[in-house]
Amino acid sequence: MTMKRIFPALFFLGLMIATPTGAQAKINLFACEPEWAALARELGGADVEIFTATTPRQDPHHVRAKPSLIAAMRRADLVICTGASLEVGWLPILLQKAGNASVQPGGAGLLLAAELVPLLEKPLRIDRAEGDIHPEGNPHVHLNPHNIALIAQALTERLKAVDAANADAYQARLDDFAVRWRQAIARWELQAAELKGAAIVAHHKAFSYLLAWLGMQEAGLLEAKPGIPPTASHLEALLHGLTAGPARLIVRTPYDPADASEWLSQKTGAPAIVLPFTVGGDAASGDLFALFERSIALLKGASGA
């Protein structure tokens, strides 16, 4: 190749390196749980590349800090997790081993959803003998859609801070999501009105925010203490307590074992059902809207409401 041809080629190559040939590079977003990945998809659209650390059938309390998670954390421009000690056994390890200064606690790159909403069930006394206690309160905040609305606003602000060039696009997606979400909440509250006051037994305190939102009552827990598997003596005591005030339903997440709920169902006649708990928890819960649609449909169908 002659020098006359080499210089234009080198110039063109340099121009390609200096100027993106396609769309602007996407934000790398690390979501600890599927519900936050789903929210990021609503708000980030094609501007965000999302890595989800846990699956819908995985207990987010108990996750191994695998090398693949550390690598994803190292690449992250923005991290969204639940907080309130839900990921206390693994998130600090990921943050420390990844060494990514952009997403450390206290910075704009780390968003903890539980810090943005009112928390239920804050313990009066912190004692590990009482089981898996979260000092800040119940962390499963995503099952109240009003909480999702608040968290969506905060996540949009973080997206705009990290990627100012696309700020208008993030705001437009939030505005669109907010309208659709408000309409959906009104529809869900109307659909679920018949569930108000219904008593349920849950395996774990995973559904407290859903019950509070819908005006349902928790009649008991299958776990002997939070995070402690059911025992025979506890289940017998629970059964005895339900004779005076029967439960309409027994609910668990996809990752809870079935044996205790099925035993209690046989003893009481109350249907035992699996609620999706998070996005992707079953085949009909593919996004945030479908998660609530499906949960309400299951509750109504099983309870006869």
C-alpha cells in the first residue's frame, strides 16, 4: 500500500476510534433482585445493559458471592439493590472485592430501595436468637406498588446523573411509566377490594407489604422464627391457634419448601398457593405489571373472592 493510501486509512481508523459508530455506550446496571432489573428495563430502555444477580426462584437472603457477580459489579456504572440488610451476607463482599469506586456505599452509583420508602415491622429488640432479624425493618418493599412509584423516581434521577446525555429520555420513560403505573394501581385496588380483611398464613414475612396494601391480615407464619424452618411443635401450635380464627389461604414464595404449607392445608382445608413474589416467579409474571396482576388473580382465585 502506498503512503498516499495509508494516511487516509489511518485517519479514518482514528475517526472510528474517537467517534462511536453506533448508539452511545449503554450504562451497565447491576440489579440485586429481579424486581429492580424489571424497573430498570422500564426506565432505562435501550440505554441500559442490565445484569441481575439473583433469579426469581432464589432466596435473596442467601446468595454466594461468585466470581461472575464480582466481575459484573466491577463493570457496573450503577447498582440498585433492596438494602435493609436483605443482601447483608453477600453485597458487601461483592462491593469490596470488585473494587469499583463508582458504586460504593454513600455514592451516587449505589441505590438502596429500602432507604426510599417507609419500612414495616421494625423490631423493638435486636436479638439473633429471634431469628433472621432485619434491624431496619422488613426489606421486601417491592410488593407495595406505591413503593415502586417512589423508587422509580429515585432510580430515574440516578440514571440521569450517570448518563446526563440521555437525561431527557430517562425522564420521558419515567413520565410514561408513572401514568401507566397510577392507572394500574387504581385498577388493582378495585379488583382486590374483596380481599380486604382476609386472613392468611405465610411461610415467611415475604408478603407483609402486599398484605398491608390490600388490607389483608397475617394470621400466622409457618417459620418458627424469621429464617428458622418450621418445627413440628410450632406447626401444631399454629394449627391450634387457627381453630378460633381460621385463615383463608396459606401462601409461600417459589423458593420456600412446600411441605409445611401442604401439611397445614390438609389439616385446615385452607388452600396452599405459591405467589410469584418477584418478576419471573412464574410464567405469567414477566414484568412488574404482570407481577401484581398475577398475585391478585391468584389470591382471589384461591380464596373465592
